[in-house]
Amino acid sequence: MRLLMGVTAKCLMFVSALLLAAGVEAQTWKPEKQVEIIIGTSPGGPQDRMGRAVQRILQERKLVTTPLTVVNKAGGGGSLALNFLNQHPGDGHFMAVNALAALTNHITAKSTISPSDLTPLAMMGAEYVGITVRAESPLKTGKDVLDMLRKDPTSLSVAVGTALGNATHLSFVLAMKAGGVDIKKLKTVVFGSGGDSMTALLGGHVDVAASAPSAMLPQVQAGKLRIIVIGAPVRLGGELAKIPTWKEIGVNSAFDLWRGLAGPKGMTRAQIQFWDATLGALVKTDEWKKELAENQVENIYKNSADTALQWKAEYDEVKGVLTELGLAR
């Protein structure tokens, strides 16, 4: 009997050791195959640029040792990318670059995917929307734009990237509303990305583009475009230091355009912990800081838990604004 009790005790100790080892293993997840970074816009825009920078630095710094690829799934104002992402539930090898449209598309019924259908991973950077015109445009200031649109809201065609109701569109619309423009009559043209908006503006297909400066800076530097006003709370630095804000010309409006990363629904705690640690290390690298500085992007990094809190707060806030604008469904 004593021998049997001894064997039983040893068996229980062995099983306990196995369970403990399994628990440790579960907490040390890391990618075992190719990681896909999904971009909800066409190549060339700010979201695409950010996704490719994340891919490059993760590889160069060996923060991820398996291959990483970027996949563009443009369409539906970013909804196509999120639909593709959620075809891989619980798989930490997939993530998507996302923006406020991931929330607003659900509010405006452009997508059935709600924030609860995604796993928040990180806030990576924020920009402020600039109003850009061609170099030869008679529009010289933000006040010129306001004056024309107050008289006739349809007098200018305005390009925005990806979707009505997203951060780019909201930034422009809220500035116009604060400036006394009838926003329901604005002639807004939606393109697949900020890069596509730039192309349309360069080609003379629209009069004005509302976009993140990073999409426009190369053409501004080449002398083909001019940024005439920006929706930041205060003047920015570097190459944008000479660009006045809406507030400087008497329009009480400022709105940021954030970009982050989201995973599919159902990711495990261990997968989230891996990406918290990995992305937290990425944003501290010199390469990432240089990437943000060159594109006038503010470093607003938040981990998964803090990102979830911001999503919740912004969903409720923006829903009220979109309801007022008649865009909520």
C-alpha cells in the first residue's frame, strides 16, 4: 500500500510538472511561420508606408525571425482588409494596419466588423490633415478655401482617402463646419488612399486634397503641390513649420489621424504579449524614430490594453459626431 501511494505521488508530481511546462510554453508564444501585414489601401499612401516600415524594421532588427510580407487589400474604405484579417481568427501571424475608419466604417454601416471583432495591438503614430493644392492654384490660404465654400459649397472638388466618415474626411468636414460652410453640400471625392488623392490632384481631377502631409511631401518638395493649412492644434516642426493651422486663421478646429495595428479576433494572451513586447521594442529603434520624423508623424505608441481603451472612447465620441453629420446608420 505504501509503495502504491509512493508511485501515485510520483505520478501526480510528473503530471504537475507537465502542466507547469505547458503553462510556461503557452506564455512564450512567438511566430512559427510567415507573418502577414495587411494594408487596407493601395500602395503609396501613408498606411502602406507605415506597414512597410514596420515590416522592414522587424526584419532588419530581427525582432521577428520568420519571414514577413505586406499584402495590400484595398477596398471598402479598409473593410476588405479587415474581412481578410478575420478569416484567420486567433492567429497571431496576421495583423492589419488600421486607422479610425476601422471604427467609423461600422458606425456608418460600411462594414459589419465592429471593434469587438478585432484584437487591438498598438497605436503607432498620428498625423494631422493638411489641405493641399497644385502649385499653380489660385488658392493661397485656408481662408481662400473657406471663402469659396461659404459662397458655394460645391465650387471646389475635394479629394479624401479611403472612405467618407474616416479621420481624413472628419478633419476636413469639422474645419468647414467650424468655418461656417454648409457641409452637407460639399463636393467630396473618395479615393483608395492618400497616395491616390495626390495623383488625382496632380492630374487636375480635383481642386483640393485633404490628406496626411506624408502623402504629399515628396510632391511639395518637388514644387508641384502646396500645403496651405493644417488641422493641428499648434504649428508643426520641420518642413511644415511655415504652414499655419486652422486655429491661426480663426477656425477652432483640430483633429488627429492615428494609425495602428490590429489582429484578428480571438488572439491568445501569449500572442498579444509577444506583439506588445516586439512592437514596444520597434518604436524605440532609431530607424523607427527616423521614419516618423521624415514623414512628420507623431510617436503616440500605446500597447494593446491602452489601444483598446482609446478605441472604446473614440467609438462613442465619433458616433455622436457622425450622427450629427447624418452619416451614422
